[in-house]
Amino acid sequence: MTDKNPMKGDIKSQTQANVAGPLKQYAGTEPPAPGWFHEAIAVPHETYRIEVEGTEVEYLRWGDRSKPGLLLCHGNGAHAYWWSFIAPFLAKQYNVAALTFSGMGDSGWRDAYTMDLFVEEQLATMEHSGMFDCAEPPIIVAHSFGGFATILAGALHGDRLAGTVIVDSPVNPPDRDNDPRNRGGLIRPNRIYPTLNEALGRFRLAPEQPIDNHYLLDFVGRRSIKPVEGGFTWKFDPAIWQRFKSGDTTELLRQTKCRIGIFRGEFSAIFPPDVGDYMFDILGKNVPVVEIPQARHHLILDQPIAFVAALRALLADWDHSLSHRQV
């Protein structure tokens, strides 16, 4: 039986708060990284802060604003910089923006959170970045928790979108847990660490999984920490799930008004193959379900190049006008 108590994950996180993460071994130094990574993060981008329903949200932007829009959305507790080494591979063909949802990263916090508000943040980012000014409607690509907000966006505003790509965001059958608050105990207390290195050494993925690309974990980890009185702590709002309302993701998936693609990690702990089959059936057996080999839930960190290749292939298939461009 599934425990519906969202605080269960919070208790688990508190008991594990002092467990060292993979970056502890580096003692604050950056792990070695391949050349492609350094080249990608060196690509210039713009940073914006816009107000959405009384709260400032941050987004990053790459590429030519006149090209079709591509909005990238992160998972729970993450931020826009999870896409910094992915976006440059897409910026030749697209006006690319990566949003940081409120309550996370460098965006502001709210008194209460709803999926509708997260969708408003997506729409505001696409509007501000000029994506609705292009003749071709924008596409949203979203990982994990961001995928649930994007499912709602596709149901409510799919007529304004060219498509959505849902990345390892499982919509489970009715007999399984469909509450995104229970995805691996993602609620964590904002523990204060005396130094940045100590905080970085405690940084771990949620849900937990092995990860080989420590340089990517280090990159996103450093941007998940902020200085506060007494030391350093995590940027995300620790109370976000206590002040959150969700909806029926299965029904929303059925109501999607635009093209949709589904990506999952081959070894994802929360998105097994039968869940992909269930979503495939919901969508009338007329949707690509793409499996990224050798990837777990955090497939952007596990297999970034394979993810980029698969995504570019899907986008090119969706837009035949890309046939004359380099993809």
C-alpha cells in the first residue's frame, strides 16, 4: 500500500541530512570534466527576472529570439542551470529559455504554490522571451516535476504550443501513487552548513541514484546553495509541498491539446516500462515513448549527449522545416 503522507519523505530526508554525497571526496575542488562540457557552459546566455503573480522568477536564454521557441523546465528542488550544458546544443535551431520555478533556485518564494501558478510562470517566460512572436508556436521540454506542470500546460494551453516533451515524469495507473509530492522524498529541511565545501559535500540527488558524471553534479550543486547567516544552505523553499495543490494528472494527460513526446531513463526507479505503456495507451497509442539507454531518473545528468541527440531527432521529426538545417 502506498503511504500518501507527504511528510514521510521529509522525515527520511532529515535522518539522512548528514550523509555525505558523491562530491565529498573532492573537498570543494571541481571534478575533471570533458571538453564538450566546458565549451557548452561557455556559450553566452542572458539572465532575466520577471514578475509573475507577485513573485519574481528567473530564466536564462540562449540563441536567436526570432527562431522558434523552446522552453526547458527543471525538476523539483532544481533550477534553470540544470539545462546550461544542454541548451547550447539546441540554440542553433531555437530561441531557448530555461525557467527556474518559484520556490526554487534564484526565483522568489510564494506563500502558496499551485500547478496553475507554475503554468503561469511558463507562459510568462515564453511571452517575455518572444516565443509567442514567432510564426511557429513554442515547445516545452520538462523533466520530472516540471513535466507535471507541463502536462497541465498542454491541457489548458496546448493550442498555443507546438508540442510538449515530458521527461521521466510518470503518470501512474490509478492503483499507484500519482501525487508528485511523494516522488522520492523531495522535501528537505534547509540545514545550514558552516562552509560552502561542507554543503557541497552533502549535495545528493532526490530520488537518490548512482551517478558517474560528478562534474555535472558539482555544476548543478554549486548553483543550488546560497550564503546565509551562519553559513550556507539550499536555495529551495523547504515548505513548498506543505503549501501545494495538485490535480488529476491522468485526466490532464488525456486532455493534451498539442503533440506530446515522452522520454524515460532505461533504469529509472520511478518510471518503469509499464508506466510508459500506460501513458502510451492514454494518449491513444499515437505518441513517441523514447527510452534513453543507461540512464536513470536524472537522465540529463546521466546521459546528456544521448539525451540531446534523441531530443533533436524528435524535434526534427516534428518540424519538417528542420530537414534543411543541421541537426
